[in-house]
Amino acid sequence: MNRNVIVSCAVTGSGDSVGKHPAIPVTPEEIATAAIEAAKAGAAIAHIHVREPDSGKPSRRVELYREVVERIRSSDVDVIINLTTGMGGDLFLGPDNEPMNFSEATDCVGMMERIKHVEELLPEICSLDCGSFNYGEGNYVYISTPNMLEQGAKRLQEIGVKPELEVFELGQLSFAKHMLTQGLLDSPPMFQVCLGIRWAAEANTASFKTMVDALPEGCNWGGFGVGAMEMPMVAQAVLLGGNVRVGLEDNLYLEKGVFASNAQLVERACNIIQLMGCSIQTVAEARDTLGLKDLS
């Protein structure tokens, strides 16, 4: 096996991990520092969410994204910035007898609101969650409709930002391929196979291979598993011919009972990749592989 592999690091995410880990990046400075440290450890891409500095809760505030991006861009470390557009899709239904009485946790806005920070900051990549699905327990549904996705893909194409098509199950992958046939995605498209999210595709070999076999020819793709399946899915992604993602968004531990940093998770992934006979793509190589546009 002799391949160049792109490593992506998802440095903080939006999950309820503050308080579960002693050093989850929360402030813009902490998030930017985590991205820079991940890049120094071997990550070509930093996938970025932001959080409210005082509470650690997930946020959509443009000014927080702006500070993170400016800190990374003003550093002496080159890394491809990948901003999430997943925030704003959280729908928490009311009790069974009043499902339309949405709970206070609901944060559901249109696609153009979800990509405001992308339009302003023009990262090279942003994520695009390719469908709605039941998420976790209770009455929580993540909302990403066909109209929203088509509108978002079209706008991202207009401004030159590459969408990372996050697919959590086969139906979402099918819709992403539909957008490709409609001319809403520039070639080569970029997919991220997301495994182990309840209740979507499981993080195992069979699910991973099934998803990969359904990808369109000529695409770039990576994949990840959450929790204890993070590193096994690194190896599985490499075996299947793809790129990898790790980071504290997906997993908090280096090993049982030992908290990880983003840089440590990237180093562990790079070790696995190299022990499998592959090399790690530089940032410049990843830009070329992914067909990214110069938006500076």
C-alpha cells in the first residue's frame, strides 16, 4: 500500500462535551490554537465549530467565527480552514400530544442564515450535512431538507467554497449524488462518511464499505467513527482508499481513561497511516488533490 492520505481534525464540535473533558476548546483563541496545533501535528484541514465563550454552548455567531479564522490566518502555520454549516438545524419537538410545541433547545433556521459566516469569511471548505435524520434520544431531529441543500450548494458554488458533503447514511449519499448530476457541485466533489452517530450508519466495516461502494466515481472522500471507534475507522478508511478525520469533536480519549488533545489524536492517526505504508499529504498537496480555489 502506497498512498498519500489527507488528515482532517475536527477540533471542538458542538456536542455536550464541555465538562466531560478538562480542555475542550471553547474560546476563539482556544479553538484557533487547537487548529494550529493540529496542523503542526500533521493535519492538512481544520474543521471548525464555535462556542459561546462564557458557557461553552454551541454558537452560530459570525463574530466568533471571524476571530477564529483571523487568528489562524495571521499565524505562521498553513492549514485549510473548513467551517461547519451544521448549526441551525436542531429541531426539538414537544411532547407527543404537542409535537409542534418546540422546546427551548430548538435552533432551526434557513440555509442562507446557516452559511452567513461562510459568505463573509470565505474558507476554502465548509461542511454541508446532506439530509435530515433522528439524532440521539428523545424528540431531537436534525433538519436539512432538499430545498435547503440545493440552495446552499448553489450559493457555495457561486462564491467558490468547496462543500464537504457530510453523509450519515445511504439516502443522504444518494441525494448528494443527485446534486452532482444537477450541476450544483463542482468536480471533484468531496465527501465525508460519518459513522457511529445515533441513529445513522454504524461505525463498522460493513457499513463503511457499503457507503464507500456507493460513492460517485472520481470523488475525494474521507471518513470517521466516533468514540472508541475513531482509530479503528482511521485504519478502515485507509484500507478502503480514503482520507481520515479525527479530533475532539468525535472522541475525547487517547485511550481508556486518558484524555486526548487534538494534536495527540492527529499524531496517533498519522502513526497508523504511516505504519500501514502510506504517507501524509501536506497542506499544498491536499489543496491540489481537492481542487480548492484560491479565494484570497
